[in-house]
Amino acid sequence: MEVVIVPDAEAGGELIAEAMAQLLGRRPDALLGVATGSTPLPVYQALAARVRSGAVDTSRARIAQLDEYVGLPAEHPESYRSVLRREVLEPLGVPMAAFMGPDGTAEDIPGACEAYDRALAEAGGVDLQLLGIGTDGHIGFNEPCSSLASRTRIKTLTEQTRIDNARFFDGDIDQVPQHVITQGIGTILEARHLVLLATGEGKAEAVAATVEGPIAAVCPASALQLHPHATVVVDEAAASELK
Ligand code: F6R
């Protein structure tokens, strides 16, 4: 595992956007796995700036979703499909036809989860998966004690994660769905390159457990230690608990 300490979130965004730009230069139809949340926004902004300046061609790029709420209609402004359309696809000029994600409104949710794992494999696998991390070490919505071998599946959100996400639902926890579909840790580990970005002091303990702790289900992100090509990009605040 490679750990890169950058001065701030903006520098982290630039670094990862450059890695994505170089990947797209080598492989124009690369499948980029993207996360939602606040942390990756500087990456998407830095990559969009490269698209606008003509430095990156995204005309053949493909985008894959990491997780999705169960039961929110796709057109709901807070479904992750909508969020990614606004924050990633539109700024990068990638059409929805090049986007893949699990169907959180399917009647058969387990079937939709299996179908998504199959679709990712049939698409050739994710080339670069961008991850954020929860303060409890979660990646995607694999909360602590998720199996490190898990596949895409339905999960119940913890109370804490629903409280954290209420900010996107007018501060009302009752509007936050109870369930999500998330790529499993085993699914995430199949991406060819994992890039985890963590910024801010609130992530420092989780980063230390990820990088220096044992590989353990209590810290799902510690599974990155098993991956042959994992890069952890942290700002100085998020690095503050590293030895
Ligand atoms: C969401 C996701 C989550 C977030 C994590 C951190 O798609 O994958 O694991 O990355 O909850 O969220 P932020 O970046 O908002 O602190």
C-alpha cells in the first residue's frame, strides 16, 4: 500500500485527477469507479477542469457506481445516481449511457445486487476505484464487521451513518433511507487500482487503523492492505494519527 500525504484536500484532488487523466490517456474507455460524499468533490472538480481545457478526453470513459440507496426513485435528487449525474457525469461530459449502477428500486434486490456484480465483470472490471472513508473505517457502505470477502448486497445503515447523511435530506433523519446496496469489500478489491482519499482531522483515526492497524473487519478499509495496487491519499490533518 502506498500512502501519499498532501498539504490539503485540493492538492489531493489534483493528484488523483491527474492519475485518472493519465489512465484515460492510456485507456480512453477506462471504467472509473466513483464514490459519493464530500471528500471526492475536489477530484471531480480537478478532472472536470482538465476536460474543459481539452487536456483529457472523456468521450469513451465509463463510470461505475459504488453504492445506492434502496427505495429512492432514480430521479430523486439524493439518489446516488442523481448525485453522480450532477457531480461527475455532467461536469465530465460523460453520457448516462456510459454509466452503470445497481438498481435500488428493483423488486428483487438480491437479484439486482448479483446482476450488478455480473455487469461489472462483463464490463471488464473497474480500472480505478475512488473511495472515501467513514469515520468508523467504512468503505462504500460496508460498515464495521462487514465480511472482507463480501459481494454487492443490501445493507442496513447504522444510526450514525443516517445521522451523518441527514444533511442531504433537509436535516431530517426520517427521510434517510434505512437500506442501501453497496459493492462488497470483495467486489471493491477486484478493481485494478484502489485510490482512497481522506481529508480532515475527523478521518485521522480511521486512516491510522486502515494503514497501520491489523487487517480486520472492524475497520473495513483495512482490506486495502490485501490489494496489490492501493494508494491512500491523505491531507496532513487526516495523516495526523499515523506513526
Ligand atoms: C459513499 C461512500 C462512503 C463515503 C464515506 C465518507 O459513496 O462510499 O463510504 O465515502 O461515508 O463520506 P464523506 O466523504 O462525505 O466524508
